[in-house]
Amino acid sequence: MMPGALSHGCLLRRIMLPQFLRRCCKALTIPCWCLLLSTGCATHPWRAGTGGAALDESDYEFSKALAHYSQGLIFESERPKDLKKALAEFEAACKFDPGSPRPYGKMAVDALCLRLPDKAIEALEKACDIDPDASQPWVDLASTYQLCGQSELAVKYYGKALSRAPTNTLVRLELARINFQLKHDDQALKILKQGLSKSDNPRLVLAFAYGLGREFIENKEVSRAVPCLRFVADNVSTQRQEFYHRLGELYEALGEQKQALDSFMLATKEDAPLPDSFVRLAAIYMETDPAKAIETLLNADRRIPDNPIILFALACIYSVEKEYQKAVQEFQEVRDITNRSGQKLSAGFYFYYGSAYERMGEFKKAEEVFKECISLYPDAHEVLNYLAYMWADKGENLGKALEYVDRALELDPENGAYIDTLGWIYYKQKKYTKARDQILEANELIKDDPTVNEHLGDIFQALNDNEKALSYWKRSFVLDPKNENVAQKLQGQGGDVDALRKEAAKSVKQPSKTEQ
């Protein structure tokens, strides 16, 4: 193709500069550097002689634009760069060839480096006017506004870019990101949802939403994380059970129990559900429907047999429901499974296992479980205290009980329950003054505890202060009107148990509207 056939500015838009130079040199049989020298000359070398190939005005203007563009690239490539001169050359190229968008893009980059944002924006706006159907000029303009802190305009022009290239995932994600930054979360999620059908990489859209959800969680913006993870959970093709489980945890953190229950339910219905999803679901049911909680875990045991997490949760619920025999059976099953697998049980397991035995009256077995725990976990202060109190309540092994509760208090010195145990041991040792001092301290730490108040009543009776004994027993009974032992103590001192039951009924907290 001879130069005379070149339309104004078309090659600069269609081919890269080196390709253009090679083709021109081949057609004209002249060195390529001659083209670079043409700028500023009145005539081209091939235009002056007889028989030369004449250039029309548009070709002449284009060659000058090309020379300025090339010189701008040279200034950019030098060490050190001379961006001011490069910018001037690109401006000159635009003057001679105003219909080509490429020099405007170079102008914009150099202008930004020189901290001339207005000049960069002006150049990019012209590039968009030249080729309004292309996506990249709008992307460049949007990103420039973004760098200048004008996010609303960045959203506008990223939107224009995306309308021209709806499959461009990176543009879509950047548009969504800015909307999230502006807290236009609904609009951002709408953009992401459209990307699942229009994007060239929908998996990247889901990964972006998941990453942003985690970022919101780290920033303690849980309410903003939930829609992101819900979007992922509803559309991901693998590991959906994990996403629904995480979503349930977030709903729980927000106090939205209904949504949490629904999410955990969806998690349990997926293939290969997590044991924890059943446990969390059961815990929610436990608040209003213990039978449903048990049914949930029994179903979990059928789907995931011999799972210690599920069986342990089931044992704990049986304990809460005072079905201690069933609880003990499940605890034993958990221990057998873990022994076979070589796993080590936690101190918490022994605590609940031993307490189930204690509550069903199997004190020796409870003692064996607690001692086993202490041998494995010498610093398990909850178990140390439990065994010490069990012995104190029965009036047995008081010396060992004192040793254990002292160890527990070394590990947790401000624990009111442990201080109450210490005082109760002193009471059993008939050290009533020391017992009184300890349990009064416990009463300050544990407000309105019926057991602590009952203990104080017993101690003051032992100190021959029946008036104070009666007042503490009354307080204990109002807090726990089902305690028949305290009722008998009150009746023995002439207390009106029926009146106290009415007082207890009045003191029951009325549910608030949010709890109803």
C-alpha cells in the first residue's frame, strides 16, 4: 500500500508503531529514520524530486504527528526520563493528528506523573470523544477520576466502559469495588450478580465477593459481609455447605436467629455437611424446642456416624434435659471413639462427663472421671473446683478439697464460685467466721446466686444470727422457689413460703417486645 492510499490517522489507530514504520520503509525503499526527520521540514525528501511519490496534506500532517509521537516515546525511554518534553511532543502529535486516541492516552499518563490531573482528564475526554464505542478510553478516564478522589465520576465512567465491554470482568469488579467504597452495597451486588451471566470469568466474580465479605468481617462490618457471603453461597458450585455454615455464624453474630437457623439448615442439606452445622442448628432449636434439638443431632448421627462432635453435643443436651443416663452413654461412646483413634479428649469433656455422673448420683464414678481429668490436665481449674465442692458438700476429703480449690483460685483468683467453694469447705470444717468472710466475698462477685445466699443463711444460723440467716434464705428462695431444702429451712424458722413464692413470681422478668 503506497502512502497516497493512507487515510488520515487510520494506521495509528489500527497498528502498532514499529509495524507502521516497517511497512512504510518497505513501500518507499528509504530508511525509517527519514520519517522521523520529516517533522518541521517544509517538504518530504520523496516529495521534492522528479518522479517522487507526492504526499497529500493529510499524509503530511500524519507524518508530523507520527514524528512527534515517536520523539515523545524517546523522551520517555531516556534515563532520566524527561516527561515534560514527552508531554509536549504528545500534545504536538495530537495537534497534527487530532483524530487518533493513542497520543491522548500517552498525554494523560505523563500529565498524571507530572501532577497535572486536569490536563490528564482533558486529554482522556478527547480520547473518549474520538472513539466513544471503545471501552479502554472510558476505563482510563474512570481510573484517572478514581486517582483524583472523584469516586462518583469514576463510577459513571466505569459504567460507560462496562456498557461497551460487558464481559470485561476486571472493569466490572472495579466498578463494584468503588460502589462498595461509597457504601452503595445494593448497587455493587447488582453489578456482581449481572457478572455471573455476562462476565468472561464468573469464578473471579465469586472470589471477589468472598474476599470482600472476609474483609468486612475483619473490619467488624458483619452486616455488610452477610450479603456478600450469601451471594457466594447461593451461586458457588462447590463447598456450598461451608459457605452456608459461615453465613449462619454471621447471622448469629447479628442476633438474627431465624436467618441463622435457615442458613445452618441449608448447610446440613448439602452433600458432605459439616458436623458443626448440625450442632449449631441444634443449639438454636434448644432455646425453644429441646426435642427438635435432640432429633437434629440424632439425624446428624445417622448421616455422619460415630462423629465425636455430634455425640458430645447430644450428650450435653441430654444432661441439660436431665436425661443423665442417656448423657452418660453418649459420653462413653465419645470416649471409646477417641480412644480408638488415638485422639486426646479435652478437659471440658471430662467436666461435662463427670457432672452427668454426679447429677445422677453416681459420685464415685464422677470422682473417677474428675481425677482422670486432673491427671491429664493439672491446671483444669473448673474440674478442680467441681471435685472440691462435691467432696465439701458430702463432707468428705476436706483436706484434699481445700488443696484443690486453692489450686483453682491460684489459676482464677476472682472467681466467685471458687471462693464460695472455699467458704463451704470452711463451713464443713466448722470454721464459721472464715466461712462467712469467704462467702460474703463470693456474694459480692456473684450477684443474686441462690446457692451462695443459701450458704450464707446456713453460716449465719451456725453463728446464732437467725435474723440474718432467715433473710438470706428468703433471698435464696425468691431466686429459686423450687428449692425444697430452702423451703424446709424457712418453714423451720416460721417463714411464709407461699408469700415468697408470690414474690418470686412477681420478680420474674417480663419479656420485651423483641423477645416475644
